[in-house]
Amino acid sequence: MSLVTANNNLNHHVFDCGQTLRFYCRDCETAVCSSCTDIEHRTHNTLHLTDAVDEHRTAMHQLIHRVTMQLPCMKKSISDIEGVCVSLRESRVRAEGEVRQCFTSLHHLLDQRQTQLINALNTVESEKQRTLGTQLEELEGWVQGVESGCEFVEAALTQCPAMEVVLVRKQLGERLMDYANMNVPPAPHQNSHIKFVVGNTDPLKTAFQNIGNIESNSAVPHQSSVTGESLRQVCVGRGGTVTVMTRDYRGDKCVSGGGDVTAAFTRTTNSHPSLPRHGSTSPRPTSTSPRPSPLSSTSPRSNSRSPSTTPRDDPSTPQVLDLNNGTYEIGFVAGTEGTYSLEVLLYGQAVNGSPFTITAIQPPEEDSASSHRSIPNMSRQTSHSTQVTSRASRTSRRPMSHRSSCSRRTNPIEDDMLLRVGRRGRNRGEFVNPQGIAYNSIKDGRIAVADSNNQCIQVFTLSGECKLRFGVRGRGTGQMQRPTGVSALPNGNYVVADYENKWVSIFEPSGKYVTRIGNGKLLGPKGVCVDHNGHIIVVDNKASCVCVFQQSGKLLTKFGNRGTDDYQFAGPHFAAVNSRGHIAITDFHNHCVKVFDSDGEFMFTFGSSGEGNGQFNAPTGIAIDAYDNIIVADWGNSRIQVFDGQGSFLSYVNTLADPLYGPQGMTLTPDGQIFVADSGNHCFKVYKYLQ
């Protein structure tokens, strides 16, 4: 019985006791009479039924109001879901069209090749038929002449008088002699050999089986989050980086990339116009820059703070880097002091907590005199466009990255930067996101740099003069699409790992293409090095494994897969070999270095996630000196650390004069110098190294 009905019919609803219901028991949630309140419900909480009805009526109105308030949200969710369903259907139709277009073009190419082969067959047959036809005509003419001549002579000999026989011999003898002496070889001038040779179609079949893939993820904005120290505060003129971690509707971390992550970094004090958003794959009309290259994984810190595109008095356009594992990095630079807003969107909707308020402050006072050195001089060089800055030209020093404080560095090596070469640009001696770097002993020493986003290799003298630039952009044999690793063979040839083309190319010292290896066996090669036997060690970043090849291309060893165990990797980057043939691999997302023997058997690992001595925030470049000490580029902490051969921390290389910004590849020269590819500053730097 409802309380409203009881309130309207107080004089008509009577229990067996014959009394009217005038009270309500809260404990029993029922209407009772006055006698029952004194007997069965005397210890319960009771009140007048009219008051109870009023309370329940008010509570129900409040509940209805709360539910009604949820209706617009629910209707919007329904609309959003319907919109996603429509968009999903459109995406499927669009992708299906692209699949059909892709295979139609392949069918067209196959039809073209079929026509070419059939035309070649017809041409060969026509040539042979022409030759045989000419020979046939000659032989048939000879036979006809001989037969007619012989018949005429036979008739003359039997029917003509004696004197005419003499004349016949004189007239026809010479003709018959010519036929008798005529050199007409009976053997055919051609043969009937013509056939179709299929050749080795296995690579083609494999390629067809691996054409394309379907990319998708289940990331939703309301479960995705943004982390990083730069969410709170950044220094003016210095890059800030935050990490977007995408999750599905259950809250589980997504493990695949390709999401439409966009960002906008705008000033909220001293208002400036909002800058356009840039995203990993955003089709938004406000985006005016192309999507940065994915590193795969691949190539962190491509979100440069180049002064040519980021003036110091305006906030930088944020750059989104897809790490292809469900996480994304957003880089930005504040041009002046003030309060900024960072808006992060996933598929056009704000992620959890967005927008974020970020305060930009001036660098520490002792750094103010040199803080402007973060922007290199953009003036054109007169001799060539390579920008070379020596130690003698510096008059002030900058403090180390805010990620690594002096209090943690108790055993510094008193080394210093000797040289800085390059700047952001497309010309000879300029770089856009340099990755691998290698020493070559030819011609008194050369330094080769994998200029990733310029799709080329540049070769320098040890003093920083650009001597050679080679590489043609493309996906064909001998071309480069995204060179990320480079090394040198004992004969001086260069070995280049091409992440996008999924193979390793070999070039002569002059830049002439020689051959390629690993085609069809690699998914995304990042780093490459050469051991003492001349074997080529390739770090497959996308497949999270390491492959060892002979120079002929034969695969000798393959070890590792994706994971966190001893034999597993999570986005490995570069490799180096010690004097005993042991292979050291930087494990980027596992924040450690793993060492294996030459057969790929695990030996030991060192390092952990952090900013202290011996810890890493995504290690990248690696080199090993003559004493088997291991030098590691700590990408996230923007520093270089030194360990002994067993992985115990020794010290660090002093990079305070011109701080690194996302160091990548690294190499050592015989005279004790470290060359580092500084991807975020679009240059390479040279440091002394005391062994």
C-alpha cells in the first residue's frame, strides 16, 4: 500500500484491530495505527503518517529532479554514441574504399606486367618466324628450280637430235652446276624454344600476404589521462613534455597507437591569439602542420623547439608524438612568463582533467645570462650551411636540465663540450631530428649522421665540416624513407637502418648504393652496429627484438620479443658491442640496458626508471669504450651516464654548457671524444671523454 493512498484514505483503510492508520514506522517502512505504535512498534522510530507522506513526497520530487537533470547528459551520450556509430561506419566504408583502391592498383600493375610478357612472347615468336620464313622461301625456290631444270634436261636428252643435246648441255649445264654448288644449309636458322620462366615469386607472395594492416584502438577520452612535471610549471624558452596515456572504457591501458590526439597551448594571461592544434593524425581544420613521424616508436623528441618556427614571445605550437604503444608525448615551449592553458583532446573530446593550467617562469637567475643560448644563431654560413660552435666561442654556461639536479650527481667528470655542429633545416649540414651517428675510420676519420626527417645520411670530418650528403627519399631499392641508425663496416661501407622501409641498406663511402638486407624480416629497424666479425646487429624497435645478419643478408641469430622479462624488450633503440662480443641493448620503455652474449643468451641488466645516478628515463644511444665501460644517452633525463662493464654507475659526462634535448645515437672516436646526436636541438655535439 502506497503512502499517498494511505494519506488520502485515512478514514477508510483499517487493519483488523479496527483503528485508523495515523502513524508511519520508519524501521518497518509501513503505516500503523496508534495501538500498534504502543505494542509492536514501541521501540521503533515512528512519526505521523502525514509527515511521513510529506517527507517521501519531497524525497521523490528530489529524486525525480536528480534523474531529470541526468536526462540531457544521457541524451547527449546517446547522440554521441550514434555519432560514433555513424563515424565508425563511414571510417569502415572509407577504409574499404582504400583497400579496394590499393588492390585495384595492384591488379592494374599485374595486368600491365601480363600484357608486357605476352607482347614479349609475340615479339620473340615473330622474329623467329621471320627468320625461318626467309630460309623456307630460299629452300623452296632452290627445290623448284632444280626440279624444273632436271625435267627439261631429261626431256631434251630423250627427244632432241644429237646437235641439240650438245646445245642443251651448253645452255643448261652451267645452270644445273650452279644449283649443285649452291650452299643452302638444310638446318633451320632458328629453334622452337620459347617459354615463360616464373622466377622466385615467394618474396612477392609474402609481400602480398603482408600488404597493409587494419589499425584500430579502443581509447576513450574520459578514461585517458595526462601526466608529467610540465603539467604544473615550465621554464620560459625550455621545452615542456607531458605524456598522454590512453585507456579503454574499462580503464585498461591501450597498447596500440594511431589515436587522434590533438593539443592546443594558449596563454590565459596577456591574451594572445590561440595557436592551431597539431596532432598525431588529426584531420581538424585548425591543424596546419603535418603529423610528426611516429617512432614507433620510433623517434622521440621530434617535437622540436626550433626558433625558426617558435618565436620566443609566443607559445609554441604543441607537437604530438605517437609512441605506437597507446601513449603519446606532447611537447611545447612557453615564450614568456605567464599562465597558459594546455588543452588535450582525444578524438575531438577533452581527456580527463583537460584543460590544464601551466605556469611559465623565468629560468633561475644564475642562468639568465645564458638562457638565450637555447636558440641557435640562424644566420647563414658563408662557406656552407653547417653551423659549428666551438667551446672557445662560448662565454657563459647554462645549468643542467631541470630533470637532473646537482644533488644527485656526486662524482662528475670534468669534461666539456668541444663542438656543436648543425641546426634545424633542409640544407647540407642542417638536420631535422637526427637519430643515429657513427664513426668511420676512413680518410682520417669520418662521422656519419642519420638525418631522419630529411631522409638522408650526412658525413662530416671530425672538425665538423660536411663532406658528403647522400640518400634519395622513397620506398624503392637504394632509397631512404626514415633512416634512424647508421654504422660502418670494416671496409668503410655504411650500414643504414631504415625504419619506414623496414630494411637495412649498405652504401659505399662515396654514397653509392650496394645492396640491402633484412627485407621481409624486419618490422621497424632503429639502431644498427657492427661486431668484430663484421656481422651486422640490427635493433628492430617495432618488433622488440634483435637480429644478427651476415653482410650477405643471411640471418644468423634473432632474439627477444615484446615484454618486461629478461629476454624481452619494450621499444629497444640502439646497440653496442664490447671487446668480448657481448651485445648491450638500450630498452627504451623498460628504462634499462640489457646485455647478451654473441649467441643472444641473456647475461645481465642494469638501470631502472628514475632520475638518480644509474637510473634512466628512456635510454637511447649507447657506446662502449676500449675498457668495456658503457656510456648511455638518457633521453628523458637529457644526460649521458657512464657505467663499468658490469653495469655499476661510475659518473656522467658534463653537458652543462649547452644542455642536451632528447639525445639519440652516440659514438666514440679513438682519441676519446663522444659524438651525440641531439635530436631536439637538431644538431650533433662533441664532448671530451676521459677513460
